[in-house]
Amino acid sequence: MRYESDILIIGSGIAGLFCALKLANEHTVFIITKKEAMEANTRYAQGGIASVMAETDDFNSHVKDTLIAGAGLCDQSMVEQIISQGPRLVEELVTLGVTFERLPDGSSYDLTREGGHSHRRVLHAGDITGNEIEKSLLEHVKSNPNIRIFENHAAIDLISYKKINKSASDTLGVYALESETGDVHTFLAQKTILATGGAGKVYLYTSNPDIATGDGMAMAYRAGAVMKNMEFVQFHPTCLYNPGGFLKSGTKQNKIGRNFLISEALRGEGAILKLVNGQAFMNHYHPLGDLAPRDIVARAIDAEMKKSGDDYVLLDISHKNSDWIKRRFPNIYTTCLEFGFDLTREPIPVVPAAHYFCGGVETDIKGQTSLPDLYAIGEVACTGLHGANRLASNSLLEAVVLADNSARDIKIALNNGKKTLPTVPDWDPGIATESDEAVIITHIWDEIRRLMWNYVGIVRSTKRLKRAKNRITLLLNEIQDYYWHVLITTDLIELRNLACVAALIIDSALVRLESRGLHYNMDYPDTFGDGATNTQLKQAD
């Protein structure tokens, strides 16, 4: 079936929903999402959104903190523009029903502090900030008559004029698989927006939900968009260590148990990282100790685990008042308790896990990619805000700013006239048949994730990267052959995208012959200094 709208948004997290609301007062907006609309990376964001809201804080300080964390690769102009728009857009979120915590007297927001920040500037809704934002935005989106959501639709590939034998590279929309029926539909639009989130599932251990398979990044790359800084993958220092995913009762809960994030806000409120023997260690690695930037904390934990041979380190906030902990971190407290850990009484075991992509599809401040009529907003995009390492809680800020800016740009463009959408051929399965070897998908998926964790993880070496490059090349060929001979499924779409993103990370890491931010290569431990450059990749025509 063919669907047409003014704007097509792929993804239903904070960036996609906020942008849809900005556009729907003048235009028709279709949103496609491969699971239920609520199932987005945003939902799992615990900490909050960073913005200058306190009288004792200022934009220059927030900019400085961001630039320091970014290790010399931030685009300062981008940083300044994004940070300056924070307070206005936070108040817009409040107008849309997002309730950020306030001080007991209600006079101002209850701001917290996270690693790398010099001030308290992180707004939060308990410890489930992302969930509260997602719920509020989705409620407005579902009630808007100009917005239609297509749930359980997995985007396969972008459609451009090149697909229909024309020279122009204008983006026209996407082919998408309706997972419940197996039908592939054609979605066409004046403007297409990627809001697909990150790709944490490319690694064996991740804080991300199962949907984070790099779909937007892979589709954009295959369409010819410029990709930027893909080697910079942020590993969150503290995910709950519970490899079996078992509840205290013995019931297995893999999804929660293996992915549960322990917010950096705990360290912002005084939690201390310790070795299994009870010894604190972060003061040996950075002047800010437990509040050092995430790349430093993750590498410190990784180094200490390698030295001791332990499978985890401990995070201890038990010295704080028990009732306060339960009020401030109700979701984390309850979830940890379900897995047998009482953080009010004892330290809890934590490990680093893949968390956030600082690289992605290169965009300008309006979210415009290198391809006409294609925008990217949120984690899928690389704007220059994060540089080589993201400052905590800057991601939700970037998402709303880019959503707002892209909506403004699209309105101006469409008010100047709309293009006539061409006739696009239906999806052609060719000679593809039903697969009787689905085990191939699960096997290769597992191999890629282990390969990336072991060879392209927190600490890298050129030898490991070259081994990873050789193996991912073989796997890409296997996947490509399988892809063209079997009927499309959501699992196959995700595997194809996952492998593509893995290859981009490896290629980018091999190009960067230094250690900077989130990229640490044992063979090149030094940093170039002020002459840092971004890494860009583009698929050959």
C-alpha cells in the first residue's frame, strides 16, 4: 500500500514526537515506529535534561562543561546555539504536561548534578524522567488529528530519486514492513525525518532496549548520507550487574535484568564507586573523582576490573538517609530490590555497558543531512554538540532543540511550495522465499555483538580492530546473500542494520590514530591536541 503525507517521521522518541507536534498545526504528519509508540529509547532515560535554570548557573558555564567533556571535537557554535535554547524548550515541555521535580516549597526546580557538570542543572521527574516525557508527548500526539502513528512498522530503506533511475538524490520516503502482516508499504513525503535513536544493541552489554539497532544510521549510510564520528560510543559506567537476569524469586527477567541502568544521578547525589574489597578508587583517576566525565569513569572501571579479575565494581549510596534514597530514586530502588539488592543497606554491583552514540548522520543546526529533504534529529544525528564524549543529560536537550529547529526549517520550505511526488515502484521481493534457517540470524547477531564487545569496546588496539574488520566484512557478505534470498522480516532488517553500523564503527576507529574521548587505542595513547579532526564516512556511489 502507498501512503502520502507532508512529513514522515521515523521513530517515536522525544525528538520525533516533539517535532511532530511542532509541525502538525500546519501539515499532515505520519510517524512510523517498529514497536509500540511508547517503546522508544527516551522511555528508558532516567537522569534528566540538562539546562541552565538556576540563578547561580549560566550559559557560559554549561558551554564550558560541554566543551571539556567533548575533548576538543565539539563544534562550539553548535554547543552555544543548542544550550542557549534549553530554558525556553524546557518550559514548552512543562506546558505539554511534563512535571519536573520541584523543591518542597515549590519555588524552583529540584536540580541535580551529574558527571562533568560544574553546577546543578539537570531537571528530572524522579528517576524516570524519560518515561514521563514520553507519556506526556505521546498523549498530545495521539489526540492530534493531523498526526497518524503506524505502530509495528519497521523501516527497510530510504527511497530517493536514485531508486527510480533519476540523477537527483532528493529523499522521497521509505519502504516499511508491517510486522504483523508481512506486507511492505511505501511511505512518501515532502520531507523525511530520521528520529530512530541509537545502536546500543551492536554490543553484547548495553543499557539500551532491544529496538536500538541503528536503523536510521544504516539507512542513511546506504542512501549516501555523510556519517560522522562513529568511533565515539559512550559506555555508561554503571549498569546493574546481573548477567543471568534473575529476580530474587528465581524468575528470569532477561530484558530488565541485563539492561537496567543505574543513573549517574546517584553519583551526583554522593554515591561512591568502590572495588569489591570496599576501596574507593576514582580519586586516583580524575580530580572530580566519582563525578568525572563518563569516558574516564568507564575506562577506570574497566581498568580496575582487569587488574583485579573481578566481574564488577560496587556503587555505594548506603551512607545516605534510607527514606531519602527511596523518595529520590524510587524506580531504581524498587527494581534493584526485585533483583535482591537493597541500595539503602549495601553497595550494588555495576559494570559499564554501551549506552549512547556521539556520532551518527551528520547534520547542521536545522537537522538537515547531506541529502536533500532528509533530516536527522536525536541520537541518530551528529550535530557537533557532543564531540568525542557526551556530557551527561545533554542528549534530551539536543533532541528537543533539533526537533524545534528542523520543524521551523521544514515549515519555511513547505510554505514556499511542495514538490509533486513521483510514481514509485512497489517493493519487489524478487526470488525471495520463506526462510527455513532463522537460526542464521540469531547466530550472526550474537557473533557481531561479542565481536564488538571484545575487539571494539572501551579499550581498543589496532590488532583487535583489524581482526574485527576482517570478520565483519565476511559477515556483511553472508548477511547480504541471505537478505536477497529470503522474505524480509523485522529480525533480518535489524541484523542488516546492526552489521552496517558495526562496520562503520570499526572503519572510523581504524582511521583515528590517537586516543580521544570515548575512543581509546592502546597503540596510540596520546592525543593530537588542538589539531583534532572529525571522521567522516560516505558510501561510494
